[in-house]
Amino acid sequence: MIEPTTPDLPLTTQVNLLSVSRSSMYYQPLPPSAEELAIKRRIDEIYTACPFYGSRKITAVLCQDRPINRKAVQRHMREMGLEAICPGPNLSRRAALAARFPYLLRRLTLTHPNHVWGVDITYIRMQHGWLYLVAILDWFSRYVVSWELDQSLEQAFVMSAFERALAQATPTICNSDQGSHFTSPHYIDLLQAHGIQISMDGKGRALDNIFTERLWRTVKYEEVFLHEYANPREARWGLSRYFEFYNHQRLHQALQYQTPAQVYFDMEVDPIDALPTYAYA
């Protein structure tokens, strides 16, 4: 749609050409209320501390401070893209008739960078709204290969992050949940075109994507919860600064106090001797 102020093509002509209502062009969506933002912020804090809590327990915790019904909590959690990490029939929802792939990491030992990548999406709060963050994590080194922010859960921001990651390297296996972003034909076709084996978390497997879940907890406690992002630009700047720190300065005990970048790029010693291996039961 051309801007309404464009003199070359009147707004009436534009809406007629596109077969849309003229009144819809003047619609301004209402921002979320302060109460809704406060509830979502509290849900985010509870879920980050206890990702195994479902809507029932989160509702019970919220009711200690204010009355709220479970349906409202379920609606907020859907909008935030949150589901409890616990055994159950709806651990992750995929699109109807979408492709489903087996979990390939059982009894697999990680031995080198780009062996397995994990990809996931989480909710990032701001003062007056929220964003969604997708990140691609190299599981062996804990290096964040790529990430992206967006104000909606559209497929495009996932594809953008993954295309940037593939410009740097190609993993042997990529693991995700069975959500609609990762069962999308666009996502599946991209990975298959690069010869990547696709792995998806199994139903009732709470630890299948554990490294990426740990990343979210770390990012939120060390960055997001410590700052009050006023707008998407501040959030992008803060997360960009944090991921630079995380990759290149933050020491990991599991990596024998090396940084993810040191392990990902500087494999001067045998990784099997230098670092612990990660085997899945």
C-alpha cells in the first residue's frame, strides 16, 4: 500500500485497486494495557524460573497477587509462545498436516562444532510491549551462530536468522520443537537444500532441547530482566551487546572456563580430550 499522503495516487483509488475498505486505512490498533503488560511480565518471570509450570500452576502463582482466571493465562501464554516443558500430549504444536521428523540426538555424542545446532523462539519484554527472539545455538560450543528479533511471530524472521547462520557454516543436524515455524515447508526446504538432517523434539521429552532452554534462562536473567527496554531499537541494541559478550567474553564452566567463540573457532586441541562430550540417553 502506498502512503496515504502520496499525491500521485489518491487513497480512494488505492483502496479500490486493492479491494479493501477505506475505513480500514484509518484504523489504529490499541496498544496493550498496563495491566496486560504487567501480567505478561510476571508470567515471563515465573516461566523462566520454572519452565515446567503449565497454565494451572502459573495461574495459582499469579492469584497470590491478583485474581485472574486460567483462560486469561492460557491466552497470554499462547500470545507469548510459551508452553510448559514437561511430558504431555501438547508439548509443542505443529501446523495441521505439517511435516514431522524424528528426534535424532538419542545416544548421540557431540564431538565438534557444527555437529548439532538447536533453534528456538522466546518472548522478550519491553516497557510498552514485547518482541520475539529466535536464536540458533551450536550445542557443542554453546556459540550463538545467529539471532533475530521481531514484533510478530511471522515465519520471515526465523528464515532470516537461519539464512544468516548458513552463510557462516552448515550443521550436520538441526534440532527444534514441532512448532509451526519449524514444520513450515519454507524451513524444511531450506534445511534439506543444504543437506542438513532435521531433528525434532519428541513428545514428552522435557530435555530434548535443553541447551537452548538454558540459553533463554541465561539471556533473561543476565540481560533482559536487568533492563527496561523502551522500544525495539533499545532491545536490539541491548541483546546485540549481550550476545557479543556471551559469545566472546562469558566463560562457561562446562567448556572448562573457555568462551563459546574460543571453542567454536579455535579448535587447536583434540575436542574429545579438551572438553566433555555430551551423550544423550
